[in-house]
Amino acid sequence: MPDFRLYNTLARREESFAPQDGHTVRMYTCGPTVYNPAHLGNFRTFLFEDLLRRTIKLAGWNVYQVMNITDVDDKIIRRAHEAGTTIGQITQPITDTFQRDREYLRIEPAEVYPKATEHIGDMIALVQRLMEKELAYQAEDESVYFAIARFPAYGRLSRLDTRVLRPGARVAADDYNKEDVRDFALWKAAKPEDERAHAAWDSPWGRGRPGWHLECSAMAKRYLGDTLDIHAGGVDLIFPHHEDEIAQSEGANGVPLSRFWCHGEFLLTDGEKMAKRVGNVMDVAHLREAGIGAAALRHFMFSVRYRQQLNLTEDALEASQRAVRRVGELAERLTTAEAGTEALANAADDLERDAKAALFDDLNAPQAMAALFEFIRRANAELDQGGSNLAALERARSAFALINGVLDIVPDQPAVDAALRSWVEAQLAEREQARARRDFATADAIRKLLEVRGISIEDGPRGTRWKKVR
Ligand code: AMP
Ligand code: ZN
């Protein structure tokens, strides 16, 4: 197994990573809050996790990934309340959109997508355990809070200055900022609008609903056990969300919640965090409209390391579209070539070595892409030479497939419908006949006609191949 270096937020440095059991990486990734379609900022984090997941597999391990679906929280209830409906009516279509968008971006599916509302029992059991250990208490407002003063490790992940801790003071909101270091809600007493939105359940402390942080602690335990290999999310989750998950889980279980904590930096637009409340969001629907495919977006997202901020611009997306076209052209050439040269095999060896070294160095995707583009340059030159080495061609194909299997940046072929296909094939048959009777003027005219329709053709020893280029 390679030396896989990964930055661990808990230690504030890169460490050597391997799964605890030597085989399978048990990974928990905080998922979307389904009140609005996920935007590209959210997807930057999910793509970083996809890169992590695929790099782990490249290293030779299996992955068991859990991504929760937050289908009850303050924002969802407010949305349901405004629409006069239930939380389920709000969250179901958005969850479907999330899965479609995820597929569009070629993000590999997690093994499980548990929903918060389907694990209320697990959450209640966890709060009970915290009550038994006197780490939680029910306040006058009937909600149950975590007593941070009784958990000395509180603030370790986010390195909070202990002087700003305000134990005993309470915060009920799901999301709050660094200045709000107070006892946080585990279980919130139901309000009439919660009942109307079907966001209230029975519990030993009366009707209520879980706080946001509680769901991850409960579902991580349910699907992955008490100590995970990796827990990941965006940097904004370090505090309060992950700090609170640690307090709940470690308070209840008495063992570390995760061996590694990995956080991806923000996607920005015009220098500001992409966020719904800032009003600068772009989502997958916009990408589809603009004809920007998964390959280009992935290329763009991987052009900067995950721990650095990345600014979204139209120019950068266009540059990525051009770049992945070259990747697609080489993929096509490797498929149709019949043999290669010795030097092609050498280029393939260099690609595999350099891209792996980059990825295992805390997911250095830009450097892995640089290795791929260097390979494309060299491979094109070698394929121009022709060559007769079959094994060399196979070597190039497999190294390319291996590294592209992580980055996944070959663009989709433009769709060809059945009518176009049969028209193209009729034209090609006619062109064949023209060529057979040495009527090159007609053959040429047919080629031009095809070009006008966005079809490029290539004559080879195995007949004429065509593809749609626009
Ligand atoms: P949410 O649906 O708000 O719970 O967020 C889902 C994930 O997206 C979390 O891991 C967030 O940290 C992450 N996230 C939110 N905004 C951004 C952004 N602008 N750039 C990168 N990640 C983000
Ligand atoms: Zn979480």
C-alpha cells in the first residue's frame, strides 16, 4: 500500500493515512440540507469527497461511505410553514434533484444515504445516553441541551479560545457562529408550526425534534460504529457542527468519533463564499442550460487544491471546457489506434507514477492533471509516429483509464439521435459508392455536407468512422 498523506484538521497537519482494519475506509460525509437544490459551492465539497473516495480506491482499499440527507431543520420547517405544507413535501423533490445532479457531475454514489427523519429513534437513544452521563439537561423551555462545561474536550477540533465559552448560556438555532460558544440543543421542544409541518416526534422529554448536529452522531454510529476512519465536510462545518458532533458522540461513546477530519475550502464567486443568503449561487440546472458538462466542471474544481479557496468565473469554465476537449480527443485516439511505440509505454509509466504520487500527497489534483496533460502531449506525438507495439498501446490505455478513473474528465459525446444516425449512415454509403466509381467530387461534397451538420469523418483501414463534434 502507498504512503497516503492526508491533512487532518484535528492535528492541523498532514498525516499518513490507512484504514483501521487495513481494508475498508469507513467514511462519513455530511450531506445536503434538502430545502433548496445544492449549489456549486456544496458540490465543490461533494466533488472533493468524490476525489477522496476514488483516490482511496486507487490506493487499493475499499470504501464504505455514508452521506446523510438532512431532511428536518430550521430552514426546511420555515419553508414548509411558508408553503403551508409538510417537511416531506418540501424535501422529497429536492432529494431527487440532488441525486440527479450528483449523477450529472459523475459523483460516485455513497453506500448509504440515510435520512434524519428515519432515524429519530437512534437520536433519542443517544440523547438518553447523554442524560444518563449527565452531559445533557432539559431546560425550562423543555428543550434538551448539551452541557459543554461537562465535556472538557469541547473546542479541540476548532481550537476555540476557552475564554469565549459561555457554559450554561444556550443556543437553539441549528447554525450559529464562532462567537456563540454555548450549550447547544440536542432535542428541541415542538412549536405549533413544527407540528403543522409534521416535524415533531414523541420522546421522553415530550414532543419535539432533533437538533441538526444530533443526526450525524446518531447515523454515523448506526452505519459505521463508534470510531470512523474519516469524517469530511466543508470548512464551515468545523464549528459548530463537527465540534458538536464530537461532543455528542465522544460524550456518549467514550471513544474518538473519527481518526481523521478532512475539510474542503470554499467555492467563491467574485471573492465571496457561494451561498444562498449571499445570492450568488449557481447550480447544476444552470450548468445544463449553459451546456457545461461534468468533465469541464470537474476539471475546473480540481484545478486548485481542495484546501485552497477557488473562485468561479466564466473564463475559467471556458478554459476547462477547452482543456477537456483535448482529453476527449486523446481518449478517442487511444480507442481507435492499432498500435503504439516504446516511448508511448514510457509516457504511460510516467503518467501513472506521477499522478499517483500527486494524489497520494493530500489529493494534489492539479498536479495529477498536469501529469495527465503532459501524457496527452507525449501520447499524441507518439501516436502520430504510428508504431507497431501492441503492448505499448495497451499500457497507454490502461494508465489513462486508471488516472482518468479518478479525475473522470473525458467529456460526453454529443448525443446522436436515431434519425441523425440513419441519415449519416445513408450519406456514408453514398460516399462509398462514389469513391468506388472514382467520383471524388461527389465524395468530397458529401464530406462537406456532413461537416456542415457537425459530423466529422475519418477513413481508416477498417472503413470510415464518424462522430458528432457539435
Ligand atoms: P448544506 O446543504 O448547507 O448543509 O451544505 C452541504 C455541504 O456543502 C457542507 O459540507 C458545506 O460545508 C458545503 N458548502 C456550503 N457552501 C459551500 C461553498 N461555498 N463552497 C464549498 N463548500 C460549501
Ligand atoms: Zn454532519
